[in-house]
Amino acid sequence: MCGIVGFTGKYVNRRAIVKKMQDRIIHRGPDGQNSYVDEEVALGHVRLSIIDIQGGIQPMQNEDDRLTVVFNGEIYNYRELQMELIAMGHHFRSCSDTEVLLHGYEAWGTELMDHLRGMFAFVIWDRKQRKLFGARDFFGIKPLYYTLMGGELMFASEIKAFLDHPYFKKELNEERLADYMTFGCVPGTETMFKNVFKLAPGHYFEFENGVMTITQYYQAAFHPDREKSFEAFRDELETVIGESIRAHEVADVEVGCFLSSGVDSSYVASQLASHQQINTYSVGFADARYDESTDAAKLAEDLNVTNYRAIIDADDYFASLPKAQYYLDEPLGNPSANSLWHLCQLAGEDLKVVLSGEGADEMFGGYCVYQEPLALEKYQRLPLFLRKRFANTAKKLPDFKGKNFLIRGSQTVEERYIGNSNVYKMGEREQYLKKHYEARTPQYYTRPFYEKAINYDNITKMQFLDIHGWMVQEILLKADKMSMAHSLELRVPYLDRKIFDLACTIPTRYRVSKENTKLLFRAVAGKNLDQKTARRRKKAFPLPLGEWIRQDKYYGMIRGAFTSATAERFFETDQLVELLDNHRRGKRLCLSKIWIVYSFIVWYEKFF
């Protein structure tokens, strides 16, 4: 795993500029850094040595030095591609997966993307055509940011690298603050830095003669096979997941595994432990009521693997927040990011590579909210006008059991579901914002995906949206940034192209029922894990944060932020303090709303 930077333009001291950009993200690759500079481009690379430790140095060039590549990620089928390219007459000088990209681009051009299996963000400079070609993997596991300033292109694995380019103009993308308050992140391809963008998953770009062209090369889509039996699916899924895990084990260094009490990471650990001794890593809390790491330790004992635990308290958690927000680059209001920070810190003391369970919920239908269409099914047989009338009446009444059911039951899935995070609602966020922004509705971001999913059932629509939204914007963002902050490569074997080729054919009834979620995957896991672990329902990451911020110390810390000059600039501070006080008194549970604003303030003060 590595970090990449680069830019075009005939600036003075380009080698010094690219060196400063590399130094800014040296945590992504402390094992070495190199650069390539010619009359038109500068490319930089920082390396975390994992495959072909001696021969995989980047930037790497082909035989005639026409092509130069910088690459972050892993190509899991690189050995098969290498043999295929050798048969076509290509000559390799290393055993690294990086060189496959060079020869693959020589052989197939932009169709290279159809041949790859892995997680990646890379950029190739074609000196003859004077063109940059860059790509991001199918699901957005690895990040790639870019900006166009003065007609020139800058790109990097992390936004903070741009801060060291003398012609980068650092500005807050303030118009997106309202969107952030709803989603807890910056949705879409924009970031909270003005004119800085994320290359979307499954896309590549070509930059030539000052013109940027972006093309989608992959679209995750569902087409269920309703003829195949549950048992046939189960056996096939077991085979393809096992093969993916073996592919993700390939490394010239030790590989470990994260382990929670959930079925996803537990199954990965069980597969690794079936043929080797591994180290596993878990995170928990000093408050035993929220600590699931003891369950993980018990599972590790059953699997006969070593387990290390990071047990954190409130002081640990709050101390890590400024560091986490800095390394995230983009403000993120998900409280689990800080827990992941400590988990990665623990694993990074021993290893360079860990496997984790991200992506299984989106792939196989694991979130409990996916059961909502089944719960609403009978009610939604009533005429729409009647359901609307019930909902309008319910909105005017004080809270009562079933109120949310009546309101949501009057809406289509496109209206009610914008993803796993929906914190400040439209109309509500304006109550807390100082300025009036030309705010976009949540549907501005979700509509393009729902339009592509128009023929899917409601559960599949929700799953499709989360694969393209929540998973990319929150789950994979924090997975990459928190791990790389500690020079740790985090691999996600469930987010594999071959797994999705099968997962997208699983009928909805094999994914979700009223009783449970991720049905087919749990059946696979149940062949290797105890039934309690295999059937354990999906739970939000347990965290005592809501209780912590009622304590004087942390209440005072957040209240200070909510009345600071930064808060005064963006927010109605009296409203924020009232929100915090209501939570403290137990009048209203406002944790998500509090944490999203507090995280933004901490992030803003780190960068601005």
C-alpha cells in the first residue's frame, strides 16, 4: 500500500514541490519515497513495501521509458495477468503487481480496467502522447483526489498533499455544509475543499492538452437468478468467498485480521485460521456495558488464534479526535472512526497488512433497515391518500409508538431512504445554520442511483444506494484513512469483483427476511462458526459516547467548541448549546446531531 501525488505544469522547483507533497503523506508509505519529473509532469510515490519488496520501487517505467506509473493498492490477479502478458511478448523486470499495470496499459489501453481484480488508484503518464490516465477501483476502496487550477492538474491519495503545492488555493466549500449536516459526510464527488474532487468508484480519467475527461468503466448492478436453489447459492458463495480471502492473503509480509463479535470479520478470521497461525485485533471500552471485545477474545480462543485488544476510555477517545479528523481529510461525523483509529494503531504496531469485514453488509444485505420494506408491506396496500392523511395527522401529535411507522409508510422508498445516515432533515438544519445556503435536497444525490435501480424491489434499491453512497462516503473513507494513518494496509476481501458477480444474482428472499438479514451469507458462515456468531443480528457499533458527553469534562469541551469563534461563524450557537443541554438532561437523545457539528468544528480548526 502506498500514497501517490502528482501534477502537471512547468513550475519552478517542481522536484522540491513534489517532495513536500510526498512528505505530507509519508504515513502512507514510510518504507521509501521516489519521484519522476520531466518537462511536463511531476509524479511522486511513498511506499509501504508489501509485495516484491526489493523490485517494486515506484514510480515505475516500461522498457522504453514511455510510460511511468504511480500506484496505490493491490492487484490480486497480477500473477495470472503477468503470465498472459508474457505470452503476448511482454518482458517483466520485477515480480510486482505494479508492472502489470504498465504492460497491461500497453496491451489493452483503457480496456485494462476489464482485466483487473483488486483495490487500486493509479495514474500513468504517457510521455509520447503527453497524456495522463488515472483510475479508481470498482467499489472505491482506495481514494483518488484531484483538482484543476490554472488549467493544470493536481492529484493525490489525500487532499492534504495539495496544501504543499504553491499554486493550490485552499478554500472552504461552504455551500456543502448543509449537505454534510444531513449525511454526516460530504456526499457525491465534491469535498469540503472548494474545487477538490473525488474520482468516483469505477471511473477513469484522461488528462490531455489541459482537458479532463472522465469515463465510467464499471457499474455495480443487480440481476437476480430466481431459479437457483438456496443450497446451490450457499455452496457457490462459500467457494468464491474462500477464493477471495486466499487472494487477499498474498503478501511478502505477515497478514493479520481485525476481529469483532460480528459474523463478517469472524468468518474472515476463521478462514485464515484454518491453515495458519494469525494475530487478530479487537477494540473495546473500559465500560463493560459497551465492550464487545470480550466476545471477540472468546471467539479467538475458539479459533485458536492470538487476540490483542485495545481498551479505550473517554480520555483516549477524545484525545484522538483531532488527529483522526486531520487524517480523514474530509469532515466525518461517524463516531466509529475514532474507535477504528485506536484499532489500527494497535495493529500497526505489529503488522503492515490486516484483513477486515467491510462491505459484507452492502454485498449481502446486512443492515437491519433493509427489513423495513417487509414491515411496511401490508400497510402500504392501503390507498396512498389514506396513508398520507394518517401521516399528516401523526406529524401534528406528540411522539407516540408507531408515529414514525405511519409517516414512513406514507412515503416511497425514494422519499424516505437516503442511506444509513440521515441526521439533520431538510428544514431542520437551517435552524442551526448561521447562513442561508443554496442547499441541495438529499434526493439530489440519491436520485441518479434510484433512477438506475428503477426496476429493482425496494430492498435491492436500498442496497444499491448504499453500495454507491454510504459504503464509499463513510465506510471505505474511514477504513482507508484510519489504517493508512498508521502505515497499515487494510484489505477487504468481501469487496471483490468476483464475489459481487455472484452476490448481485442472489434473490432478495435469500438476502433479507423479517427474521434476519444477510441470510445466505449467514448460512455459509454457519458451516464454519458457531450458530450464535453466525446468526448474531447486525448492531450499530456500541459506544458509550452518549454517556460521556453528559459528564462535566466532555460536556464542557463540546460546549466550548459550540460557543467558539468557529461555531459563531457557521452556526446558531444558542441552538447548538440547547441541543447539547437537552441531551445532557436526557430530554432528547441528540448524539448524532451533536457529534456531526462537533466533528466539523474540530476538522475546520485543523485545516483552516
